[in-house]
Amino acid sequence: MRRLTGLPGEVTTLLTAVVEALDLPLPSNDEVDEAAHRDLLDERAAGVRIALSVLLERPGLWLLEDTASYIRERTAQHPVTYTPFRSDRTEAEG
């Protein structure tokens, strides 16, 4: 990811962790994959919301780097397990 100029490094680190947590590949057209995508996005968004809420409600409890680390750890606990959409697949391949 390209570094945003003008923002302190720790802010960029936190924002990058948020984007990476929420940037999921689109699911295949299968209903099960679509449901798994929604569930994963909900789970990851909840993790981001919790981390940012703690950061805002309890100043000094976590540093920005700690918040980014928490988001990354929680994201790693919830990997993509569904089949991502592939535009190069034909109807015969599914």
C-alpha cells in the first residue's frame, strides 16, 4: 500500500490495518460463499469497531501501534475461507 504523505507513520499503520481487515475479495456467486463473505465482513468490522472504540474511549490505554496490532491479530484469526469470485471462470467451471 502506498504511504500517505502528511500523516504520521503510526496513523498510516493504523489506517492500513483497518483497510486490510475490511478489504475482502468478492465471493463467488454461490449462496454459501456469499453468506460466508457477509459473515466474515461482519466479524472483521466488529473487530475494527472494538479496537477503535477502545482507542477513543480509553485514551492512553493503547497506542496507535497497539490498536493496529490488535486489528491485524484479530483479522488473522478470521481468514477468508470462501471461494473468491474469479472473472476468468467459465460457466462450465462454476
